Amino acid sequence: MRIEDLKPADGCRKRNKRVGRGIGSGHGKTSCKGHKGQKARSGSGKGAGFEGGQMPLQRRIPKRGFKNHFAKEYAVINLKELARIEDSDVITPELLVERGIVRKIKDGIKILGDGEIKRPVTIKAKIFSAAAAAKITAAGGKAETI
């Protein structure tokens, strides 16, 4: 047996039902939809979540809270994670992604003040907390906002 001899098994390839091709086809006139009614119309059927007139589940369940679609979502990093990077004097978002400290930059990177940084480093980020900025400048480094 060779690759060109392969073919599907008998009966596994079903032909499409060709409807609306005349009375002799057996699928003519009403095109297998019967006479009138909801299922005979174009675009028939009920929408997703329709429960036969009963109040649908998505409308029965109480809605809570508020989602601000304009809120910025920052990748948050603490100083103790930045202190582990010892071979670079300038820490940028690209470097953090490259090292695997941050997976996605999202709307920017926010630096928080948990932990200590001992050496002078220039850190470039979107936002710094007050504690983080104070600790960076106390160590002789710079907190640059991008």
C-alpha cells in the first residue's frame, strides 16, 4: 500500500443535503422545512439563552459592582525583585520581560516599595509609589518616569 492508495472508508463521507433544487430532488418547494412556522423562517430558531419565555438566567441573576473599562492595568513589581538584578545599572521594562520577572507589560509597570535596594540604579517605569521612589533616591539611584 502506498500513500496515493489511501482513501476514506465507505460510508464515512456524507454528501451535503442540497435543498431548494426542484421537486424532483426530493428536497424542493419548502426545502425540508415544512409549511410556515418559526422553524421555516429565515434566521429561525431562538437566541442563545432563550428559555421558552421563562425569564432567562442571565436576567434573573442580580448584577453587582462596576467594571471601569478605562482603568489602567499595570504590571506591579516590588523593589525586592529589582534588587535581584545585579548586573545592570539601568532597569527598563524590556529588561524585566527579557529576564522573566514580568510576563506582560500591559499599560506600564508600577514599582512598589516592598523590600530594599542597596546600590544606585536607574529604574525606568510608568509609576512609582512614594515609598519606592524614596528608597531608590536614598540608595543614590534615579526613578525615571517613562
